[in-house]
Amino acid sequence: MTSRRQLFTAAAGGLLVAGCGARTVTTAPMYRWRFVDDLGKTVVSPDRPRKVLCYLNLAAALWDYGVRCAGTYAVTAGDRSTSGNLDRTVTPSFGDSWGELKVEKVLAAGIDLVIVGRMRGAALLTDYDLGAVSAVLPVVNLEMHAHPASRTLARVADLAASLGGRSAQASADAQRPGFHAALTDFTASVRNPATARTAFVAARPHTMDVASPAYPIVALAGESGLPVATLEPAGARYSTSLSWENADRCRADLLLLDRRPYSQRAVQLAANPMWTTLPAVRAHQVGEWNPEPVLSWSGMAAEIRRLAAVVGRARRL
């Protein structure tokens, strides 16, 4: 059986062999499209890429700017929290398992650019698939978590403009003020002593995971003045796990549950006595949050407004 690595190698070989013959003429390559990615690498292509394969969350952001990707990859499981307005009926998936691509499908589709999301440097693709796809296709790496949200949003908008031209740039310019307005309103609403101390959590069968500011939306909320409940050790990469017996170590007036499929919902937790005895739960101050908001100006603005609505209904206990 032909391995995925062999298929990629064969494709690369085909690209090289196509230029060989009895007479070889060497010319300098002409690159009409280039983009400097977040690894500092200048990615080039003879023409502006038209068939782009992209991490789902980033594809949703590009969609908001009018850039239509030829495909996505990510764990979806019917969840729309990371896909926003993207129409999945016209955007095929090239990989539904975490970090994996359907290599044969990528080759057959004629993809000419791959956009890889990174979380604090870690690629959201396996080393195997990233190495294989990088051997034959241009790859743009975009950091999604390591920088302030406004910088990340600007970088995604820059990529959209590079791929979609003036119309994408105009869309980004039109959306940006909405983000800043939402952030200004949120900041004004949370900067008062009565604002509920808020914990961003995920509920697992055996643990409650308390998020750190490594998540851009958590960092943005804290920087805007929201009292965010975190746990030692400070600097935990993404979250600190508490056994349910120790869940009360998280002192919070408002608990926000990860809305992705990985976390249990409040209805599932109703049978968990360790959950139901938490002060925020007893006070019915439970909501949801999205660790992977769509990284467009309008996508993040919508997330901020949803967060503001939930926080605004809670009170300090």
C-alpha cells in the first residue's frame, strides 16, 4: 500500500521532473505573491493562491473578509463555535481528526497554499503531515495564541488582504471599528466593584480545568478590567486541572463553561454534587465561553459582546 509520505514524494518528484528534458533552460522564478508568516518565513507563489487549505478557525476568519478557502482541517464534530459564518456545505473538510490531513485528497484537489494555525508555537498539524505537506506546497504559519488579540486579528486581516485583494482589505477596514467599539463598551461595563469574579473553565468527567490567560479571550477580558479567577501555578500553559473534590479552590462568582464539544454541559453536570455545591452554580451564575473565537474583527467583536451580556447578568457574591 502506498504511504502518504510516498504520495507526497511522488508529487514533489513530478514537479521537479516536469522541467527536465534534453535541453534545460534555467530562468529566475517570478513570484507575484509573497507573505511573511509568523515564523518569519517569506512564503512565495508565482501567482496569488486560489485554492487554499486552512485550519478551520482561520478559514472562518477569512470567510468574514470574503476569502473563500478550498477546504479546512480540524476536529469539527458538528461544533460551530470555531467556524462562525463559514458555510461548511461548500467548504469540504480535508481532515476531521486532530492534527491530521487526508493527504490523498489534498493532492487530488490541486491545493496551492496551506495555512497552518499555531498555538504558542505548536502547529495544529502532526509533525508527519506538516513535514509532508511542506515538501510540496507553500505553507503559511499563523500564531493564534501567543500575541495580544488585536495583533493576531491584524495579522489575519493582513493575510486576508494578501489573498483577497482590495475587497478583503475594505471588509477588514469596515469591521475594525466594530471590534474597538465592542471592547470599549466591555471595558466600561466591567470596571466597577460589583463585577463578578469570573472563571473560564472546562468540565471533564474527572476534573474541572481552570483556564489561564494563555487564551486570547481570557487575556483580553482581564486586560479590560474583568476580575478573572485563575489558579497557581501562575504561568500554566493553558489551564490548571482540579479534581472535582478540589473544585471549590476556584473562587468565582461566575463560571463560564467551554462551549466546545470537549467540555461537559451544565445539564450533564447537574448530577455532579461537586459541581452543584459551587457558589456560582447555586446562584445560577453559569454561562459559556469560546476558547477559539473566530479571529476576524467582526468575529471577535461578537465574542466580546456575548461575554459582556453574560457578565452583565451576574453579580458579586
